Amino acid sequence: MTGSGADIWDQADEFHFAYKTLNGVGSIVAKVMSVDQTHNWAKAGVMIRESLEPGSVHATMVVTPAQGVSFQRRIITNDVSSDTTTAGIEAPYWVKIERDISGNFRASNSTDGTTWTSQGSENIQMSANVYIGLAVTSHDAAQVCQA
């Protein structure tokens, strides 16, 4: 997957998103094999977001080329983003986001796709119909990142 964009962060996101719709509870898992070093905060992973608008609420679990793995989220539309990051982890690595019926999102990472380590959780209110898929950003709109 390739994409550019300034970042998935702050109040508005710029990235490439390969998605489908999800109604209700669900999860997505991916093994990120590699992430181009277009920036230390280039990132690739899995995402659930309420809309395709840049300031949408979202829950994202990513692997970066130099910052480790990160559970990133925006809990209020057009508001600031927050993260829980663990340094020292590089691709290849597994990432997962899960959503339950109450709007609780759980982010996890794994070396093997079987045994999972919690990266964090957050209650993020979204409508029943959301977008779920794979996300990548170069963190530099002038460059293309491949993951």
C-alpha cells in the first residue's frame, strides 16, 4: 500500500485509507511488514473512523519506521489527537483495533499475531456505521510512503 499526506494527527488527517464499511462491533488485524522511512512518524496500520472527513473521530493502531508502535486517536471531531506509543518496536509487527457495542476501542500489538499486548483503550462515541481499514501516511506530503 502506498500513500502520502502530512500526517494522521492534530485536528485533520492527510493519508491513504483502504476501507470498507462496518456496522456495529468489529475488529481489524494486519501484519505491517515494512514502512518506508519518509519521516520518523510515517505510519501504517489499522483504523476505524466515523467519517471520511479530515477531522473525523478515529482509533488507529500503527507501526512507524523509527518511533515504535502507537495507538492514536481523536475522541472529539476536529479536536486534538492523542497517542500511547511504545518505542523500540519495528516492522514486521502485527496491529489490531477492536470496537465493542459500548464504543470502547482496544488497540493491541503482537510479534506473532497470536499473543497480543494491549497498547491502550479509549471510549470513542461513533455512529453504528463506520469505516474500517488500512491506513498509511508518509508524514511528508511531498513524499510517497510504501508499507
